[in-house]
Amino acid sequence: MIGITDVFDLALQNGVSFKHLNHALRPNARKRSSQRMNKEVLMINATATAALQMPSAKRPFFKNILVATDFSPASEQAVEYAASFARRYGSAIYLTHVVTLDGYPLISPEYAAMSLEKKHAEVQTHFGQILKSGELTGIRFKTVAKEGNLWPTIEESIKTFDIDLVVVGTHGAGTVEKMLIGSGAEEIFRKAKVPVLTIGPITPKEPWQKMEFKNILFATDFGKSAESEAEYAFSLAQEHRSRLTFLHVFPNPDAYGKEALIEMEHNFYAQLRELVPVATEMHCKVEVRVVFGEPTKQILRTAKETNAELIVMGAKARKSLAGNVPHTKAYRVVCEAHCPVLTIRS
């Protein structure tokens, strides 16, 4: 007897899109239990297209990586993970520190100049300690120290050095600290036009010499940038030959009746499958899941269940108070995840 997974495999081999297949199977699909659908695994194996094909070793996926550091323990972890990425993709690293005097708004010009000179000297000392650690051995790198406010300075560096990926660490600011001072990491990943890899406070300290992501979780709310986010998740899964889990979390299920939930669940599964690039050669296993509940808790629970070593998700853009709004979903995931989180601004 041919199962539903076999049907999808045969369809892919013959160039049938998920969208058309979902319509064809809709009456039968509704009859399948949620439990069986949650375990449904799709094996993707079709001819690659140039548009979505993973770049070769001569053309790194992440050519230039900016590491935003304040020399804290969280930033030290960010350097470690950035170095692992750089070795994997042959990237160059731009180790960047922003020198500010935000804490001294009434300082005299003469004392400000002395203070800046002292700060620059301290920055060079910290850079020297990183280089002596050997973390960047064998990697092309440049140290950058600039004066200014955090985000405008980081944004300028992203443009100047043609950055493809930003890596930043966070210690996980509490609610009051976040409202009063803000989270620099969140300000960056909500404003940057390039992907941002954030290393949270409980992420393992020792990444592999060349990082391997054998299990990747992609969480989506089907926002405007869902296709772009999915492409990053698939490209990374292809490069690492990963098991890739597509997840959608639907909140507040108690507000709907049983029949409505079944219909919505079916539609969510169809939307997840439409994000799978059919005409791409994938060396990865893909699983789709739909769960109900509070999004942050369900994302973290699924990450634990799937042993995720990387979470990929969207982050809504914010022009104001980008790092000061408490209890945001993306920031909570970053702070509570046991693995790095790659965010793509939506």
C-alpha cells in the first residue's frame, strides 16, 4: 500500500508542486489524524535550480561576517560561533566595537576627548586578547573600532564592508533593564537587513571547530518574508545535510470550535508545504509540524524535542524602541533557547 509520504515523493520526482498536490489530496487529508500528520516526513530530492542552489566553496554563503562585541562573556561566545561559521564558509570576519559616551551626557569636551582616548586604548587591549586566544587563527579578519551610537554605527559598517551576516551575543536583559536601557542585540536583529545570528545566555559555550547543524528548526508565522526565511533554512540544511523541521504555532485555540481547528490545521500544513522549494536538490530530511499554544513556549519545546542546534525565524522590524519592548517573541526565544537563533527581519 502506498502511503502519503510515497505520494509526495513520486510527485516531487515528476515535477508536481505541493500546491497542486495539496488540492488534489484535500478530501483525504482531512481524514488523517493530527498525530499522523505531525509525524509526516517529506524526503526532498529533485533537480536543483540555479536560483536556490547552495553556493560553492568559492562563493561562500556568508562571505563577510560582522561580529558586534562589547568584550563581555556573551560577546566572547559570539566570536567563537562567528569563527566556526567563518571556517565553514571561508568567510572574513569584521570584529566591531562601538565606542560610546552615552553614560556621560554632560561631560566637558576636554574630559570627553581624554575619556575617548582611554576607551580606544582599552578597545585595542581587548582586541589583542582575542587575537592572542587563537580563536581567529587561519581566518581573514579586520578589527574595527568606531565612535557613535550602537545601531547607526553597526548599520554603517554593514554597508561599508558588504556584510552578509551579523553575529551578536546577549546576556538576556530583564524586563526593567530592557525597558530602561534596552537590548542592543534585539535592536540589531530588528533593524538589520541581513540575517543576524544571536547567541543567547544559555547557548553552549564551546561550538565545534567547524560547526555542524544536524537538526534545524524553522519557525514561521507565514509573514511577508516567510519565503526568504525558508530559503535560508533550506540552504543551511542542504549545506549541513540536516534534518529540518518546519513549525507553525497557532495561539489561542480555545477561541475556536473543533471543526474550525481541524480546517485551520489542514490549511496550515498546506501553507508549510508550499514553502518547500520543490525544484531544489536537497540533501536533507524535512518534517512539517503544526501545534497549538503560546508561540514562544511551543517553539522552545519543539526545539528541545527535535534536538535543534539552530533555530531560524523571522523578526518583525521596529523603527522605534527596537530593543526596549518587553516580552517580545523573538527576544524570548533568543534568551531561552539552548542553541543559536538566526533571525531574518520581516
